[in-house]
Amino acid sequence: MAWSAAQYLKFEDERTRPAADLLAQVPADLVAGTVYDLGCGPGNSTELLARRFPGRGVRGVDNAADMLKAARARLPGVDFVECDLAKWRPHEAAALLFANAVFQWLPDHVALLARLMDGLRPGGVLAVQMPDNLSEPSHLLMEESALAGPWKSAFAEGTPRRGPLPAPAAYFDALGPKAARVDVWHTIYNHPMADAAAIVEWVKGTGLRPYLDRIPQQERDGFLGDYEKRIARAYAPMADGRLLLRFPRLFLIAVKA
């Protein structure tokens, strides 16, 4: 899947807020050791970690070259590594494995998170945030548009819609045996957006990417136009004319026993 750092950062403040909220729940007395930003993207979340934990040798990991190029330009003093997170493990036990909006893309991520617990020092922390918004109109309408126009042949074998996140109990069951404490919660963000086109621009940086990657270049404008019309019908304007994008996210903190 082709990721664009420039597209992602069009809504940098909104995308960084969940990372800041997750980081606020990481214990202040974090054990000694390296801090990793998994799925670091363009480095916006890595910057938060570098400020919070100076001198820790914060490191970023991602598999998207364009994202890593932006991250290295943003934080030239930080070590960034290109790697598939499904296969990655820290070279030595870490103090913090931090992941903002990445593991929802990986298959069987609950088992993967359980394995990553083995890469923490005792008292180390696994801190994860994932969008939990597949039932929102923004994502349901991607499916409708994908199957509605001349580009639908690109989805003849199925759409790229990812599976829903498991129930919170699944994380307690998988991480609990290795943890001194597990905390799982949801936060719903409400983002005022200028109009339907702004919502489309938002999801072009994330959830819409796998759809656009499938559609031939000459048909993408038609698809985006169809999707924008559906968004405009689904989101009622507020009193000031803006649209409110509802965005649920799942958070978890696990402290290794």
C-alpha cells in the first residue's frame, strides 16, 4: 500500500492528539531502556516520545519509505529503521513499545502484541492505539462507492476492508498472563471538518488508501467524486455549516510483569 507523508500530515494536529493521549497514560517512572515508536509514520508521534524521554535513544520503525523520509527530515538525531512490524523484534529488551494507529493493519495483531510483550523489560510498557471506526459512515461508504461505479471490477474478488477490532476481552486474555497490569479503553473524538471534501482528504491519508491503490488512475477522480457525494449526504451540517467527523479509537496499556 502506498503511503504519503504529505497527505497524512494535512491533519497533523488531529492525528497526533491520540498519540499524546496514549503517551499521557505511560507511567512516569518508566524503567530504564530504549523507547520504540512502532509504525512511526512521518515522526509526529516519535517527536512526542523524544520530548518525554530525552536521552533514551528513541527509535522509530516503519515499512513506508515516504513516511521514513519525512521522519528523518523532521528528527535527524533519531534512528529510524525500515522494517515489517509483523516480523520485527527489539534487539534487546525495551522499556517502551509505543504504537499509534498501526496494528489495526496487521493480521492477527492480538497474537503479535502478545509476542511483543516478550521484548519488554520487566516493568516495561506496551502502549497501543488503534482506530475502531469501521462502523462509521466514513468507512461504510467506502464500500458502497467501491462497488458502485465503472471501477467496481477492481474489487471483483472483494474489497480491501479490514476486519473489525476484537472485543476488549481479547486483549485482556492475550496480554494478561504476561502483564502486571492491563488497561483497555475507548475514546471517541469529534473532529469539526469544513465540508465533505475535507473528510475525503482526511481518509485519503489512511483508510481510503487501499481502495485508491486498487482503482486505475483514470477512474480515481470518479470514485472520489462518488464517495464525496455519499459523505455529504451522510453527515448533517452543524449550525455553522461544518461537518462533525466521529472517530472512535481503542487504547491499551500493558505493563510487563
